[in-house]
Amino acid sequence: MLKAVILIGGPQKGTRFRPLSLDIPKPLFPVAGLPLIQHHIEACILLKNLGEILLIGFYPSNQIEPFVNEMQRIYNITIKYLQEYTALGTAGGLFHFRDQIRCGNPDAFFVLNGDVCADFQLEYLYEFHNNNPNALVSMMYTEATKQQSLNFGCMVIDKKTNEVAHYVEKPCSYVSAYINCGIYVFSLDIFQTIGEVFSNKQSDLFKPDSSNGNREASHMQLENEILARLSGTGKFFGLHVDTWWSQLKTAGSAIYANRHYLELYKKAANRKFHSHGKGDEVLCTVIPDIYVDSTAIVDPSAVIGPNVSIGPGVVVGAGVRIQESIVLANAVIEDHSLVLHSIIGTQSRIGKWARVEGTPTDPDPNKPFAKMENLPLFNRDGRLNPSITILGCRVSVPSETILLNSIVLPNKELARSIKNEIIL
Ligand code: GTP
């Protein structure tokens, strides 16, 4: 039997995802019509012999439980949310809930970072893991540009054995362009290694010169404290993947992920994609790929796509044009408006003949292996970096206005056109 753990983090982790994370926990943000981590669940249930899925994070349980119940109903498999009492880090949560993970004696367990978006081929990773009998952990890795690699976990791989010879998390200078995908399979014996790190940290607390201060000693980082320690021991292996892989850090990366998930689901008919309307059933003009919820009302004269997801209860008026955007539940886009490279928040309203437009932040297609940049909101001159336009929930945009490269926090009623502004 196998298990899968999805690390979902907690409220203060999704800060770069504001204002969207003010309204909805980032792991539940809909990408291609499904909450982000439902894509992980879809990948997990393809595993043969999967016994249980555990979500570990520190969101209040009332924010996650309704989703968990819905997932159990859809997939008919045990899914549990295990809530950390505080942020325990990517290994601290695994260790804290080790008895839950070990329960039933699974042969191995997967760990997926909740903010990864990818064509997860977990069966393939498991096969790879089993080919190395000494492996405590096998991890998927991919390639980034030399410059971008510094933002990720980097590793040196022995190409003959696939062993990870050296691992550094976010190095200060170039180590390797091979980066950690945040998708792992572990043997149960890993808890011995994590336990040793835990005990060392606990004993450190009692040393008179402890530099740990008041830091939570149960907080452990998988990358720095466990993977780096296992590199070069013959127990840590890397599987190279060259399929699509990205992370959802900023709102801009949601539009990029949306495009790839739409494409993936079109190809992978074996996946249980619970879509109600996949665009081809929509009566308006469609430029694929798009996702339209069955409860959305789209005027036949609208033109939608490519790369658009339209959530439940959305109303799209006559002559509307939407491209490269995500429109969240119950938003209204009135007649003849244009929405480009934008995310329109839940229950927002865009008046007639308005133009809402952002700047795409996709990886440079001319640079091999380029990944999303995930730039901060402001550049060094204190100006807003060009990015997609985001309307928080319940924002109202008057008719005949233009919104360019702007971010509007929830519940705002705009009265004028704006450009490169954050409306707080
Ligand atoms: P940055 O976000 O750039 O720091 O890089 P990263 O990709 O290494 O992210 P990080 O290690 O912070 O998170 C990886 C995944 O683990 C994400 O899905 C987080 O939501 C999740 N995560 C991070 N910290 C915690 C934690 O304390 N507890 C749990 N359960 N999950 C966490």
C-alpha cells in the first residue's frame, strides 16, 4: 500500500499571492477549473494501491475541511487534513504526524509540495525508487537556467547511478542548473534520519550557547536539514523529468499554470477531470483551450480563449472578449468589455465597454529551460513591476474605464481608470 502527503503550508505562506489569498487559501485557488491541490489529488489517485492522502498544513481546519469532504466524495478514497499547531516547516510536519503516515505500514509515501504545478508522473517515480534498493528518498528534478537556479534547491547528480552527490537549497552562487521539483517518494526509514535531526535540535536548545533562541525546535526544513544531509550517502536519488513543471508563487504564475493544465487535461483522457463544460459545449466563439463551468452564463456573441477559465455562476455579456485570464465564481463581465492577462476576483463586476488588461509574466520562450520569474511586486526604483491585472473579490469597475497592470484589493469601487497602481 502507498500513501501520499501534500504539504499545503498556511495563511502567512501565501503572501506573494495576495490579494487572491485574502479571499481563498492558495492551495484551493482554482486553476483550470479545479482547486490547485485537486490536481495533486488527481495525480495521486492514478497510483495503483494508494491507501490514503494526507494534507498537512497550518490553515484553520474550517478552511480546508469542506474541500476534504468534497474530495472524499468525488474520489472515494480516505483523505485527511492534519493541522500543524504552528508552521513546522516542510519536514517538521511530516515528523509530527509520522504515526499517521506510518499507520497501516505503507511500502512508501509520496510527498508533494502543494504549490507545485506539473505533469506529475508518480507511478514512474515509484518505479525509479524501487530500482534503487538503498534509496530512502527519490526526488524528481528538472533543469532551470543558470541564473534562475539560484532560487531553487540545486543538486549535483552522479549520472551513472542517479545518486544525488551534493544538494544546496537556494545557493548564493551557481552550483548546478538541476533543480528540485518538490515531488518525492520516501521509504518509511526516513523517519530515523528526521528523528536524528529533531533530537539534535532539541538537545541544542539546552546548550548554554544555544543560538536557536526561542525558535520552535520542531521546525525542520526538508531541503536544508534532511536532503542536504542525505546527499552523497547513497540513499538519495534523483529522477530527471523534462515534462512541464512550474510553481504557484505569484498570481501571474496562475495564468501560466492554467494554460498548461488545460493542455494536459485535453491530452490525458484517463484523468478524472470533473469538468462540467470544457469549452466545446459553450455556444460562444471559443479559441482553445478554455474551461467554462456549467453554471456560467456566456452570451453567444462573446469570444473566449485561448487560456481562459471561467468559474461557477459567472455571467459574460454580449460582445465580451476574454483571453489569457481566470474569472472567478459569480463575477459579472458586462457587454463589450475586454479582459486580457487578468484575474477577476469572486463577485467582481466589470461594467460595459471597459478594458482590463495586464502584462504577461510567462517564462521567456527563447531561453531554454526558463521558469517563471516570480518577481516581487515592486522593482528597485519602487515602481510596480509590470504584471497581470488582479481584481480582488467584490471589486466594481465602472463602464468605459481602463485598468492596466494594476492590483485592486477586495471590496473596492473604482471611480476612474488606473494604470500601474495598487488600489489599497
Ligand atoms: P519559496 O516559497 O521561494 O521560499 O520556496 P520553496 O518552493 O522552497 O517553498 P517552501 O519550502 O516554503 O514550500 C514548499 C511547499 O511546502 C509549499 O507548498 C508550502 O505551502 C509548503 N510548506 C512550507 N512551509 C510549510 C510548513 O511549515 N508546513 C507545511 N505543512 N507546509 C509547508
